[in-house]
Amino acid sequence: MIASMTGFARVQGEHGGDSWVWEVKSVNARGLDVRVRLPSGHDAVETAVREGIAKRFRRGAFNVALNLTRGEGEEALQVDRGLLEQLIAVTAEYSDAKPNIEALLALRGVLTASERVTDEAGEAARQKACIENFQSVLGALESARRDEGSRLLDLLDTRLSEIEGFVGEAESTAAARPEAVRQRMKAQLAELLDESSPVSEDRLVQELALIAVKNDVREEIDRLGAHIEQARDLLSEEEPVGRRLDFLCQEFNREANTLCAKANDVDLTRIGMALKASIDQLREQVQNVE
């Protein structure tokens, strides 16, 4: 049910002889960031764009563009007759030949194009049609992000299975077994008691507590198992879970670091390093989840 923050959609529309193309692209971001590029005079459309995105999406950086093409009669040519007559008069002073009107019209300022005059009601109707059409491009973008999310879900599930496999290996190593833990603690305690100088009772208690903490990795293994279960629960939710998954990846990484720090066994160290690599890959994919 998850959605990616990456997607692209393009939709065309037309009204009253005018046509346009909406293009919306989204990529991953920590929050909701919307950038809009519209023709001038489309403030109401921009407001609707921002509101529409905020209603449908929670996270992502969005780039929205509206490319508008006016219909026939968009421009009307206007001649600056006063300037043209001056140019004709100046030309006649220096030549008896008939002035080249085409050449004079090509001079800057003589011939200009002005935008057609559109009544306010017609412009408002077109902008309303643009806004309605924008909902279509949002729907297409939402579908694209869902499709990408489906592929992303497969990758996340693969990573979680890898992590689960490494946690199982760590749990089955000799270093994680209760008997091995007790043997290491006995050896370290014997070494402590064999010190040449007497050990105070307070220090003995502290050292025993430290030895117990450093040697027992079952707590980290249990927490990693709980995190895996929580991650799978999140992936089945309908609400956006990207932020919670990102936080959970930090917890994964914390437990893996502690596991590596406590490892007193070559096999457990190897497993811990592989576990950290899988967690990093998981977090890279999570960055794209809405």
C-alpha cells in the first residue's frame, strides 16, 4: 500500500480555442515542497495547484508547469503610422525611388504585435477549466507514485528478509548462546579476582555489571526481531509511513552497532557487519517512501 515520492505525469487540455499541457514531477523530500511555473495572471490557478497537491500528498518536492497555447487570433499586428510616415519622408529626401515599404515595416518599432483582448468572463472560464484539468494530472501522478511504490515494496521486503536472516544467524552463533556467555563471564571474573591488588566490593559490582552487559547480545537480537516485525506492519498500512520507517531504520542501525561493539566472536562480527550493510541499503530505499 506504500507510495513512492518519485513520479511524473503529463496531461493535455483545451477550452475556447486555447490549449495547454500540465506537467508535474515529484522527487523525494523531507516535507512538502511545491514549485509552480505558470503564465502571468494565473494567481488563482497557482492557489488551486498548491491546495490540490497538499490535499493528495504528504511529502515530496513537486515541480509544476503549465504550458499555455493561445488559439487563433492571439496576436493582432499594429502599425505605428506616425513613425512609418516619418521614415517615408526621410527616405524621400535622399532618394527619388519609391520607398520600400516592406523594408520599412521590418524596422523595429514600426510593426508590433499585441495580445488579443479577452473578456474577463472568458478568461475566468478558461482558468477554471485549467484547474479542473489539473485534478487529472494529480490523479495520474498519484497512480505513478503508487506504481513506483509497488516496486519499492518488493525491494523493502527483500531487504527485511536479508536482515531477518542475519539476525537469525547471529542468534545461532556460539557467541550468543547462554552457555558461551556464562563461560566468558567466568573467565573475565577470574581474571578480575586474580589482580595483584585487592578489588573493592563496589568496584567488583560495577565490573560484574559491565561484563554482563558486554557479553550478552540477546537483548539486541530481540530488539532487532521486534523492529523487523514493526517494519512489516508499517508496510501494510494505508497511510504514508515514510517518516516512521526512516526513524525505525535509525533504531535498526543503533542495535546493529551495539551488536558489533559487543561481538567477542569472529563469526558474530562478520554477521554484524553484513547486517549493518543491509540496514544501510534498507534506509536508502526508505528515503523514497512517502
